[in-house]
Amino acid sequence: MNTSTNPCINTPRHDGRTVDALRTVRITRHYTMHAEGSVLVEFGNTRVLCTASVEEKVPPHKRGSGEGWVTAEYGMLPRATHRRSDREAARGKQSGRTQEIQRLIGRSLRAVFDLKRLGERTLQIDCDVIQADGGTRTAAITGAWVAAHDAVTRLLQDGKLAASPITGAVAAVSVGIVGGRPVLDLDYAEDAACDTDMNVVMTGTGHFIELQGTAEGAAFSRSELDALLALAEQGIGQLLSLQQQALQQP
Amino acid sequence: MNTSTNPCINTPRHDGRTVDALRTVRITRHYTMHAEGSVLVEFGNTRVLCTASVEEKVPPHKRGSGEGWVTAEYGMLPRATHRRSDREAARGKQSGRTQEIQRLIGRSLRAVFDLKRLGERTLQIDCDVIQADGGTRTAAITGAWVAAHDAVTRLLQDGKLAASPITGAVAAVSVGIVGGRPVLDLDYAEDAACDTDMNVVMTGTGHFIELQGTAEGAAFSRSELDALLALAEQGIGQLLSLQQQALQQP
Amino acid sequence: MNTSTNPCINTPRHDGRTVDALRTVRITRHYTMHAEGSVLVEFGNTRVLCTASVEEKVPPHKRGSGEGWVTAEYGMLPRATHRRSDREAARGKQSGRTQEIQRLIGRSLRAVFDLKRLGERTLQIDCDVIQADGGTRTAAITGAWVAAHDAVTRLLQDGKLAASPITGAVAAVSVGIVGGRPVLDLDYAEDAACDTDMNVVMTGTGHFIELQGTAEGAAFSRSELDALLALAEQGIGQLLSLQQQALQQP
Amino acid sequence: MNTSTNPCINTPRHDGRTVDALRTVRITRHYTMHAEGSVLVEFGNTRVLCTASVEEKVPPHKRGSGEGWVTAEYGMLPRATHRRSDREAARGKQSGRTQEIQRLIGRSLRAVFDLKRLGERTLQIDCDVIQADGGTRTAAITGAWVAAHDAVTRLLQDGKLAASPITGAVAAVSVGIVGGRPVLDLDYAEDAACDTDMNVVMTGTGHFIELQGTAEGAAFSRSELDALLALAEQGIGQLLSLQQQALQQP
Amino acid sequence: MNTSTNPCINTPRHDGRTVDALRTVRITRHYTMHAEGSVLVEFGNTRVLCTASVEEKVPPHKRGSGEGWVTAEYGMLPRATHRRSDREAARGKQSGRTQEIQRLIGRSLRAVFDLKRLGERTLQIDCDVIQADGGTRTAAITGAWVAAHDAVTRLLQDGKLAASPITGAVAAVSVGIVGGRPVLDLDYAEDAACDTDMNVVMTGTGHFIELQGTAEGAAFSRSELDALLALAEQGIGQLLSLQQQALQQP
Amino acid sequence: MNTSTNPCINTPRHDGRTVDALRTVRITRHYTMHAEGSVLVEFGNTRVLCTASVEEKVPPHKRGSGEGWVTAEYGMLPRATHRRSDREAARGKQSGRTQEIQRLIGRSLRAVFDLKRLGERTLQIDCDVIQADGGTRTAAITGAWVAAHDAVTRLLQDGKLAASPITGAVAAVSVGIVGGRPVLDLDYAEDAACDTDMNVVMTGTGHFIELQGTAEGAAFSRSELDALLALAEQGIGQLLSLQQQALQQP
């Protein structure tokens, strides 16, 4: 399929967006009171609470290394979704999907952290989905970076760090091929209907940290891939700006 | 100790409240969009999201009985608390405390439900603590009843129920002996310092459903118990009114 | 309901007891040979083996504190009950009920222990139900205190303790509203039929340690509560005497 | 080593027994009230409660086969032993030792059961060690058979079975090489000191069902094995008589 | 970094390969005797046993759908790796990495399966790593497709299927940026040293099924991505030929 | 049954073997490249990979003792068997059978190890069944000893040990009564049909380490036992020779 000749390229999506439009994105800092960083991030109806907690210890593989650690956990409230899903704590284990997502968030954050400069402490990120409507993992990464930034600011203010260990920004968005055309930032309805779904994580300097594309239906061609990457690059650019705007609030 | 002669009875509490004052209570309905009932309940800084989900099936012990079931699960986001607590899903099991609380919520709701009239379906309550500052279980019960009410209203509107299975209201509050005097609705600081902590669950007609008193420090006398019960009765009266006000919103 | 005017107040219960009578209680010390304290406690047909084991270490939260710890575990043999229940070790987890009960036993014992005087060691209580006929948790608390006393005596005799860390006695009983009237020490048949079930734990000086009342059927009024508390106070008085008599045996 | 020329063959054992003497064995039927069969078996200080429960269903692999099933579970109270061992229900899994033993008990009982004649029901054996002093698994098998017999008698009396599915008796004993000489029915002290430990399960007609010998220290020779088997055969003969005597009680 | 100007593009890799060379690949069919399809696939020193088992049932979400299911599990023998890793069965859970990989294998295979044509049966793929030296997941996918093909051939020969449900071929390879230049099919030493690691899964018609790129060190640019994709496309082309050659053996 | 008069004693077995013949046994050393000892052992179609890994630490019960530890784990690839069995890692626990077998392997190896001479390190044996056709545990023990020997040789060569901690050889075989006659080294078909199955582990000096006999069908007599032991002794003699031959290869 050649996306550039798709006749429906200008038809609005089911929610009225153009193919290259993000949903309304909101980043609310200081959302809860205990965490060193606490951000509610909303991509349309998707709402994820991202907290960053500072712990003055490191996991075994970092002990005595002089380096810190950044890690993440992900969860979904049972009725964040259209149909209630089982509570993972009650079932006694996290699903493969949950583990995949939390490993992705952790790697994405670590890509912009200088662990040596963090010192022997852990930044524990928790991303909990309050309401899900597609794109929870990309919203989580985008919000988690802001929460991590707030936690680092606190460490700098408290004199526990001399210089920020954050080496750059990171944000993420999903793209996919829905009804034959590449679109940006899929909501749940689009995600359920799409042939290909790709999550892209990029730095503030336009480089890739993670790229995870999956053909749920038909396999995708190289030209489709190029179209998806272009959409992602553009969307992430906007998300990076929104992060900076949020950080300029008090 | 004779509470009636306590000289400090009129000294305000650490947050300025009188001994018989609730914290500011807010009940926000329709807080998330998927659940049949979804309520954010706030007792001061304590914030609990209570959702009620309707499932058209019952657990094994009710199959074929013609009766429904009402049950609850409880969780705490890892950084809802002052210090981060481990994620129960990651540890692979729910703590004894979590199980105690969710069993309490389930029993409290069932006490005002006619399971026969509910029909063979389950009302699954989820209470998830977004931010904790003492009294999460009593806030949860108070909010869960409103969420359950909304879910039942939906069933009535959809014609799935002919008459409401709800036989009355239920609300809950904590009371305790702090610094030698009985007080209503303890926040975390008071809870950590108190000698005795009691959770009281009552119906709209002033009867008891649950009474759970624990002497954390010194054991408590019968006269102290009487004073605590009087405070609870008064506080629950106010909570029952707030529930009704919330239900009158559209 | 006004219990004082109940016409059937003098009708004997299904096993011939008056409303305020305990079942036959037996406390057999030195029941097994390895534990520092080992007591078989019987409340009628309910038989619970309570052992107290001294361990010269403390859990992490007490390490280096100079304080000791008292904790309890509870179990039920699979065929202690009318119908066989699953073995918790085989299922791979303890039920919520089991955890609730063992937490209650632990708190009750700690209420009469001076942990500083115990020194950095743990008193591990195990309560295993050999045969169940209602009231297993109250029998367990009553017997566990005697087992704990024997273990402490052993520590004193061995010169490991200079003074007893036990600050008082503790005993427990259940009360409930059965067929409309408050009764003491429910057996299984009464427990299954009762509207309200309350477990009361008191010290030797007549103060409350725990109060756990649950309306299984109709909610209970304040006057019913008062009647139940009076019964409990009286029954616990007798249990405290029986504990002392048992301790006077060699 | 040739055991027949061992000079110390007539020296009494540490508890005064001769090499070929069982400890005092007691079999108490109807020990608890709920189970269809309930036997306390004592081999000296080893005390095991064996219950046999009838369940009117079979595990999946027997469904629709017209055959029944006999299975066993084994447990040890935490302080049945000299030093307290962790509660398996709290740890969340049964040890390899526990599983080995319960599989052995189940196989031993099934060897004397005609599962077709049992019909599609399960005989669930529970063997719980109240006090351990060596030989818990052999005591358990010996007691379990009596409990199973009582449960079958109940089924015959209730008219649920036309003929007994029990095809013979089964009993078990341990033998071992202690201090260079073969001895019968080891207690804990001997078990801890022995070079070889063997558990032998035999039928009423003198055939072997199970033979499990383990060299804990030095490997054992064929002549030592022969001496151990002779001791076991003699000891099991006595246990089979004691089972029959116990069954003749009302 | 612009890979096209990298001066070391022609320097051989640590094992002598050029940047665009696969390791020696071997595909051995009928490796074990019980499975319907059984393939040992070797990418250099990486050896994975892939079996395909036919089960005449489907998981719950497919019951009554008329469709079949294809799923995969992945494991690593404890000493497949340089240092022994814990056995997942002994630890009691599969790692996040394991779950990620087995989900990837399952999705990759399903992408070339017409589940309707498979009928209500499951093709269960097991990929067990006998020896690991990098690229175990891509070797597993490449081998699993051959094993699945053999299992389908068996179903066709047995007359259980009228037409093959396999709609195309699938193979996978890893690419990465090592020492600043893009290379094909990383072994363990390269994988441990690389900045970016990407696993690519493609169909026989040159379309993408999965694309998973991760910047372990520096983030990667669009031009680096393009270079990696070109290498992958070329390598997968060779693997697809090797699969066809293997299938032509008897 | 008197085996010596069995008329079919000279009839070949279903695979043509005489009653006293082993299957073809192959011992392949250096089968995988990472482990200090790595042996593929084949008893006919049964193939088990045995690796021995040296770890420079000991489990808690040996810390500070100056002694080392030898332990074993056992696993079966899901499709090693005729019908696929569940993956234990996915189910989240090892079966009772698995635990029994790995405990047996560990004890058998420790019987010929001087743990003091091993020093404070662990020899971790992993036995993974690639293909099963009866006798996996006896093949595992026989192969594990060779793998352990290779690992010890490596320690001696590296100067980490001054003298070998291995005090002798150990090998194992199964024997059983099939169709009324005792046979050596049962394959799966014979194992499934046999009345009695016995696993015998012996040292190089002809002494017993383990003897595990189970009557699956009819109980076995003393004379049958004697016949089985004679077969085992003879078969183990051959296995011990094959181990030595394998060790003479480079």
C-alpha cells in the first residue's frame, strides 16, 4: 500500500482528528502530595498517574558501584478499562503485558539518565492507569519523564545532588495503520481496529530510544514504516514542547 | 480515663479541628468513564477511587441460587503513602491488611443489599487509594456505597432490574483516643499516635454493621468505648447526608 | 429489638446452656514436648493446640532496637471442620480469614507484653485447630496466653530474662445475637445461625484490647451492643480465672 | 559388615530397646468428631493424626471412569519438631520432603484398594504430625489404613457401598543401621545418627509395596540390606496385629 | 553518525565475519521423536530446540469460534549461558524477559497462520535454548516456523486438515550498532557491547511483522535505523532460503 | 511368583532385548560449551543433558562451615514426552515428581563427595530431559556423575583444589517386573505396563546408595526383590565401565 496515494487521507478520524493530530494532552504536576515527583498525564481519555520516588538504596547489581538506578512499575486499575480486568495483586502475578510495559518505561528513562551522577540511590517510577483509552504506555513514558524531572529538582534543591543526572528529554507516542492509512496517537477504538501498531520513544534531540512495531493484521511494508516514523517524529516533537511548558509552571 | 473531665477537650487538634469534626469530605461521581458507578471520595487528603462494575455472572457458591453477589477489592497505589510501599502485584500477593480491608468493605455493602433482588449477577466494587492520609477504609466504604448506588440505577434504567436491591444506606468513619481524648475521623498523624483506633460502619437507620476496635497502646475502658461510639454515630450521620446530597447531583 | 423483654430469655440453648454460660473449658498445659509453652485449649468441642516458641532473633523491623517481638500464626487441620477444607499449604496461600485471625492473636498478645523487657528475641505463637466447633479464635487467644506464660517462665528459669515482660492477662470470648437474644460463647450451630457475631478480647483488668462485631444478618442496635458487651465481660472474667487455675498446676 | 557377628548386638539402644523392638505403639480411633475415619497413631513420642474424608467426587483424571481415588496429604505442625520449622501455608509452598511423603502415603493406600469397587468418590487421607520423634511417615501409613478402614465401614453402613473396596491391610516401619548395627523403628536421635535409613511398606500377606532405602552416611552392603529387611518384616507383622486389635474396639 | 562514511566498515568483526554476514546457520529437522514438529536451529553457537505440538483443544477465548490458536513458550536451560541462571521452574515464575520473548514468538507465528483454516486445535510451540550465544529469540522464530510447518504437514497427511493454514514464511534476525557500525546477527559478545540492538521479524514477501529496536547505549538516528533495516532485510532473505532448503530434506 | 521357573524367561522383550540387557548407552562429554562439566547421556531413546556448574558460594546451612555442597535440579522439556506436559516454569511450581527426582540425584552425588575437600563452593548439577523414554532419573544420575567429574577436573587443573573430593563412582539403573518377569533398564512402554518398578543407585564398590521400589500393580515378594537386585547389580556394573571409558576420551 502506498500511503501517499490513499484517497481518504483527508477524511477525519472517528473522533474528528486529522491523521497527524495528537489527542488533547494535559500534564498536571504535583497531582498527589507524598511523591517527590507526581504527574497526571492525559492523552485524551487516557489518564495515567506517574510518580517518581527517591529511595536511598540501590538493587543488588548496583551495590557498591557508585551508580544509581532508575526503574519503573506499571499497573492498571481493574476498571480503568471498558470491561473490568482482574486485579493483578489478587491473581498473584503480573501479566506478560504488564512486565513488557514496565521494562519499556524503565529502559526509556534510563536512556536519558547518567546513573553515575545520580549516586547510589534509586528513582522508582510508578505508572498507574486510572482510565484507559489506548496509548497508556506512551502516555506513561511522557509523564514519567516529567515526574522524574521533578524528583531530581527536589534532590538538587535539597543539596543531595550537585548536578542533574538527566541528560535529555524523552517522550513517546503510538502510531499505526488504521483502515489502510497511517495515523498518529491511536485511541482504543483505533488500536483495536488497526493492522499495525507501533510505539516510538525518542529523545529531545530526535534520536530513537525504542521502536516497537507489531503487525496485528497484515504485515507492513517499508514505505508504510517510513510514513509511521514521520508521524511519530512530528508527534513526539509536540509532546516534548508540552513537557517543557509543564515544567515552566511553578 | 474519664473523657468527660478531660481538660483539653476544647483544645483544637493538630489541624485545627474540634474533637467531633470530620475532615472536609468530597464525593465526586462519574469520576472515570467506563465503570457503571465511579466515585472519588475524599476525607481531607485521603482520596479513594471507588468503582462498581456489573458482571453478569456469579461466583461458584451462588451459581443456580437465583441470588447475586456483592464483593470488593482494595488496593493502594505504591506511592499513595508517605514512604513508597511495595506493589502487591509485583510481590505476588496481597497483604493481610489488604485482605482484611476488602473483606470488611464487601461485608458492609452486602449488609444493605437484597441479593435475591439483585439476580444472578455480581456487583464488583474496587476501592483504590490514590492518596492516603488515614481512614482509607472508612472513606472507601462511604464512597463505595455511592458507586454501588449509581451502578444499580444504571441497571434499573436499562430495565435489567425491576426494583432496587439496595435496602438502605451505609457509611463508615474512624474514631480513636488520641492524647487521652476521643476524636472523630483520624488523619494519618493522629492514627500513628493514637492509643485506640476504632472503625465503625453503620446503616442509614442508625444500626451497627461493623465495629472494629483495637488498642494499639493502652487498653480502653467501657466509658471510653461509649464516648467513641457517640462520636462515630454523629459523624456517620453527617456522612449519610453527604451521600444523599451527592446522589442528588445529575 | 429490646433484649430485656425477650420472652425466651430463659429458654435453654440447643445444647442446654443458659444464654450467659460458657461451654466446658479445659486448659491442658505441656500438651506436646518440644515447645517452650504448649497448651491444648478446649471450649466445648473446639480444640486448639497453642504452642509458644522462643527464637533468639527478631524480624527486620526490630533489629537493633533492643526490643523483642511477639507474633502468631493460625491454622486449621483440613478435617477439623464438618466438611473438609483445602489444606492451605497445598493451595499455596493462606486465606484472608486465616490472616485476619493470626493478626488478631498477635495484636492481642502484644497488648500485654513489654517488648523492651523481652529483649531481642521473638515469641512465636502457633495456634492450630485440631477440631472446630465455633469460637476457634477466642479459644486460641485464651490458650495462647497460657502458652506464652509458660515460655516466659522457662526464660526466667534459664536466667535469660531478669523480669517477666508480661504485663497482664488476656482472654477472649465470642458473643452474638442468636434467635433474637444475646448469648455467650457461640458454638458452630449458633454461629451459623446468628445475626450478629462479636469477638471480644479483654485484659485481666477489665479493659478492651479488641472488639470485632459483625452483623451477618440484621444490623444491631446500641442496646443490643450493650447486652453483648455485658455478656462478654462476664465470660472473660471466668476465662481469666481458669487461666490462673491452669497456671497453678505444676 | 556382617551384622550377625556384631558384638554389640545385645547392648540395649539409647532408650533401652533391643535392636528388634518397636516403640510403644498406640492406635486411638474416633480421635476427632467430624471425619469419617479419625485415628491418632503413636509410635513412642511420634504422634500423627490421620483422618479419612469421603468426598463424592473424583479428580479430573478419574471422571467418568467409574473408578474412585484414594489420595493423601501430609503436614507437620510448626512446633511438632525440636526446633520450630516454618509453616508451609505461610511460605506458600509444600517442601519437597512433604510432597515425597504424601505421595508415598497415597501410593501405599491405593495398593490395597480396588478403585472400581470404591465407585466414583474420593477417599482423602490427611496425616498431620502433632509431635515428631522419628518415623512420622511410617506411623502415618499405619494409622491412615485404620482411618481409611473406618471410613469404608461408614460407607458400607450407610449403604453407599455394597462390598468393601479394601483388598488387604498395609503397615509400615523404618529400619536403619545405627552405630554399625541394624535396628527397628528408629526414633529421632537414631535417625539423625544413622548411616542408612530405610522405610518399608508391606501388605498383610507379607509382600512389599514400597521400599525406600537411603545411605545417609556409608553405602550399605547386600548383607546389611538383608538384615534390615528381616527386621522390617518382623516389625510390620506386629503393626498389622495392632491394627486388627484396634479395629476390634467398638 | 553516518554509517556510510565509517572508516572501519571493512574491518572484520571479532569472529572474522563481515558486517553483513550471518553466523553459520543449521536447521536440523526431526531432532526429537515425540513432537509433531521438532527442529534444532543453530545460529553459530546459539542452539535452540523448537518443537511444535498439536493439541486438539483451544484456549477459552477461542472455544466455539471455529478457529484455532498458535502460541509459544520459551525457556533457557540454566547453564545455557556463560554463568548459570536460576531455573525459572524452581523460582516459581517466568521472568519478564522470558514472557516478552514467548509473546513475540507467538505473535510472529500467528502472523502467517490462517486460524480459521487450522480448525479448533492449538499449535503449541516450545523454544528451549540448549546453548546461548546471542540471538536466541530470532533463532527461535526462524526454527519455530520450520517446526510448525512439519506439524502442519503431519496434519495434512493424517487428513485432519484439507488445506494448509500457513499463509507464508517468517524468519527473524538481530541487527545492531557495535563499535559505531551496523552489523548483522550479533553474537553474545557483540550484543553485550552494542549501543543499539534491534530484532526484526519479516515475512517471505519482505514485509515486517515485528520491529523491536532498543538503544542500550546512545540513542540511534534515522540514518542508522535505515542501515540496520537494510542489513536485516538482507539477512532474513538468506534465512528464508535456508528454511526452504531444510524443508526439502526428507 | 518364582521367577526362575517363568517359562518366558528367554522370550525377547518388545524391543528384542534379553531380560538382563541394558539399552544402548552413550555418554557424550563436552556437549555444551559454557558449563564446567556437560554430558549428554543416552539410555536408548532417553536423552538427558547433565551439566555441572561450579559456584563459589554455598547455601546458608553451609556458610562458614568450611564445607561445600553438591545439589541437583531436574527438568523435562515440555515435549520430551509422548504427550506434551505443562511447562513447570509457566505453571509456577515444580511437581512433586520433579522434586523427588532432583532430591534423589543430589543425595546420590553427595554420597561420593567429600564436602570438606570440596571447600566452600557449590557444585550445581542440572539434569534436563531432552527426550524421555523411561529411566530418565537413572540416566541422569549416571550422566551427572561424569559431568561432576569433569567439573572437578577443571577445578584441579585451575589449582582451586589440591585433591579430588570425589570418593568413588556412582551409577543407577531401573529394574522392574514386567509381564511377570524381572527385567533390566525399562523403557517407557515397559514402565507403563510393569507391576513393580525399582530404581537402584550403587557405588563403584558395589554398595547401595539408594533403593526405591514401588509396587504399581501387585505387591512383590522377597524372591522377586532378590531377582531385581541381582539384575540391577549386573547392569550398574556395566554402566560404571561405560563411565570410565567416557572419562578416558580427551
